[in-house]
Amino acid sequence: MANRLLKTALIGQGFMGRAHSNAYRQVRHFFEVPFDIETTVLCGRNQAALDAMAATWGWHETSTEWRAIVERPDIDIVDIATPNALHAEIAIAAAEAGKIVFCEKPMAMSAGEAARMAAAAKHVPNMVWHNYRRVPAIAYTRRLIDEDRIGRVFHYRATYLQESGTDPTRRPSWKTQKASAGSGAMGDLMSHVVDTALYLNGPIAAVAAMQHTFAEGRDVDDAALVLVRFVNGSLGSFEATRYATGCRNANRFEIHGSKGMAAFNLENLNHLQFLDATEPRNLQGPRNILVTGPDHPFSSNFWKPGHVIGYEHTFIAALGEFLRALAEGQPFHPNFEDGLRVHTVLAAIEQAAESKQWIELL
């Protein structure tokens, strides 16, 4: 039986557009799915840049009119990789047109927008590109938790540290403007911190927070610090900043439990630190696990054990698992409901920072 053809429209031609384009081109090289992906149309605002990107990544057509693309009956997937201000309008229109809808993070400008998007997409397959869930070390941490290798969690600490804000030669972009981004480090970085925390440690009960803007005249946050109480009784702290000199892309977490500890840093993507606290104390110490197989997440999809993967493979794995779930009629996560949960926490963090009080979520 021939594979079903899925015709895809990608709306957005920036950094994330390249990452998504690569996933479409590569997914069937690594995942067995009963679909062929056609990179049908690339949509953006700069025609010259569109033509160059389409030629590089194999998009058949280009367009500068996203509404016309969404309405086309031959398009199966609408993938949104635009500035945040356009996410909700495009996603809702695509869902109402019955399309499969993918959306970059942060999913929306606000929790209210995210709620409308989740409601509109309730009856169509959908995905939020929180690709870090498909980092093998993070997926393996989830397995360790499910196997009770961490035990009762006491502390969950997470940071996302970048130094992009300290570069005086870096030109302002839509990400530093509230009208187009909705927030600064909160949506760009903290959304990843929150999604990973919800994935690994469960729902959040309450937050206290502070935010700060270092750049004069900027109307979005440059940094945020958060204290967290989780529903499982553990305590947490989150930090996200664009002013962490010396950190290029340090997305980190530590989980300390009664039976073990796990720690990860995206700048060391293929490794996980793990300590087994059930061993004799004189043998205990963090071990540095190369999470590339055997029997590690996605080790059967990519290379042989010990052969490391890269950032781009997390997008390939996200798409591959979405297509497998679609073929089997199974739910996929993270979906728009998961994205709404992230935005609910982000809204509580912003409220806590403004009010200087603890905000209860549950």
C-alpha cells in the first residue's frame, strides 16, 4: 500500500523555519511512518529570502499570503513559525479549515490566546514544537522517574541562560518588542523551562517571581526568577535570562529525590548526570551517562551507540513521533492543551512578579 501524502505549508522563514524544513526533509530517513511529506509551500514576507530558502530546502512554491495558503484544499499541514503575534490568528484559521496544525513556542502571546487556540484545535491533530522533550537525555530522565529511580522528589531546579542580550552589535528584533513577541525571556526561554518541568515533575501549585529589564527603553523582560511549589510536594526554582555572560544556550535542570539525582545541560546535549542513592554511600557519585544507546530513547532511530546526535535531531524526533501517533490514532504530546498549561504558568509568573505575592494555580 502506498504511503499517504501530506502536503505541508510552512509559514515563517527564519531560524525555526530552517529547523522545521530540515525535519520534513529528514524524518522518513529515521522514522518508519506511513506518510510521505511534501514540502509544498513556504510562506513569508520577504520574497527574495523566500526564494533563496525554498531553493535551499526544497520547497515547491512560495507565497506572501498566509490566508490563501490556509484556505487551500490541497494543504494538509499548516506549520506556524512566525513572530508570536501571528500564532493565534493563523492557528485558529487553520484549525477551522480542518488542517493539521503545528505551532512554534511560545504558542501564544497570552494565556487567553492559548485557550482560544486550544479550543479551536480540539478536533484536529496538533503539536507545539517543544522539541526539547525529544532530547534523548530528557526523555531518559522521564523514564528514570517512571521507573522510580529518582524516588520522592524534593527539589527541581532549572535555568535557561543565554548571553545574547549582552552583545552590543546584536540588532533589535521582533523578539525584543512586546507588540510582536508578547514577552521577552519569559516566552522565548522560560516557556521551555516550564514545559520541561511539567513533563518531568508534574503540575505546579504556586509561584512567586520577579522580572527585570536591563536594556533601557525595552518593553519586554530580559530576565526572570521564580520560586515554585509543585503539586507533588517538591520545591523548585526557575531562572531565564538573556544576560548570562558566558552561557550560549545553557538550558539546565537538576532533580534531587530520595532515590537519586538527575542533571542535564543542553550545551552537553548527549549526556545526563545520574546518581543512584540506593547504592552504598561509599560508592555513590554522579555518573556521566552518554545517552546514545543502547536502550536509550531514539537510539534505534539515529546512530549506533556512542555516535552523538545534534540539535536538529530533536525536531526530527518530534515530527517522527507525531506522525507515528497520527498513523496509530493515538494522542500526541505536547499538543495545544499542553501549550495552554505552559501559558497558564507563565501568566501566573507574570502576575506574581507584578503583585510581589505568591500566586496559586491549583
